[in-house]
Amino acid sequence: WGLGAVKLEQAIAKKKQQEIDAAAPLNRFEIDQHLNSQLREQDRWGDPSLAALSSFNPITGKIETEKQRLKREKKARKKAEKKERKRREKEEEKSMTSEQIAQRKKEKKERRELKKKEKKEKKERKRKEKELKSLQLIDDNIPLSAAMKDEDEEEDPMAQFLIPKNVSSSKSSKRKE
């Protein structure tokens, strides 16, 4: 049962490397490219610079978080896809007639206008919803400042226990009846 195939290959490679190192001169005055590349390839456990090097952005020259790296890569991927799409369109246009090219440009323009229109409608719908919400809250005697706050903000956990003064008086009058 001796060594496995991989361990045997590693042992042979190590033995060959030891023979090469033994034949090399003891004093090294010049940079040995082979040794330098070997030392750089080694992974060292707990190496603090390894994490920094893996998250280093060569474009900006700064260390970035995983989220920033993914965002940068996604942006680059979209840019490459757009470039590829344009290249394919140009290739297709070579085989098209001028009427077909004009038709394609017209369709693109219509799609862009449709997107702009949808975006504008969505923005208007959100504005109207916010306006209706503020009107509804005013009717319920809730301050306008509370109605205008963003949906993303977390609500105060104690807010449910706070009762506006004018609302409490109306509740007490209902109880008496």
C-alpha cells in the first residue's frame, strides 16, 4: 500500500528540485528568476497581504470591497455586451438595404421614447401615491412631516405608543357615548 499517485509525483518533483538547487551556486549575486517565481507562487497561511492583493483594483489603484468589485465587474460586463451588440448590428447592417436600416433606426427610436414615457409615468405615479398618502395622513390628524418621510427609513419602535393630543381627546369622547 505505499504512496498515492499524486504524492508519488510530488515526491519525484521535489527530489528533482532538490538536485537542481544542489547544483546551483551557494552565493546568489543576481536575481534568480526561477527561484523568484517559485517563492511568489507559494501560498502562505495567514498572509495579511494576500487579502489586500486579491481585492486590489489595478484600474483605480485602490483596495475595494467585494461588493465594489462585483459592481465594477458587472459594469464592465454590460459595457462589453453593449459593444458586442453594436458590432453584431453593424455586421447585420452590411447585408441590409438602406430601407431596412432606416426601419431599424426608427424602431430603436420608438423603443427609447417608450422607455422614457414609462419612466416618466412611473415617476408621476409615485408622486401621486405620495401625495394621496400625505392627504390621507392629514385627514387622520397625523403630522405632514411623518407623511413625507422616506419608505426606506426604519420606523421608531416606540411610535405605536405615541398618541397625538387631538386624537386622544376624540377617543375619550367616543368612550363616553
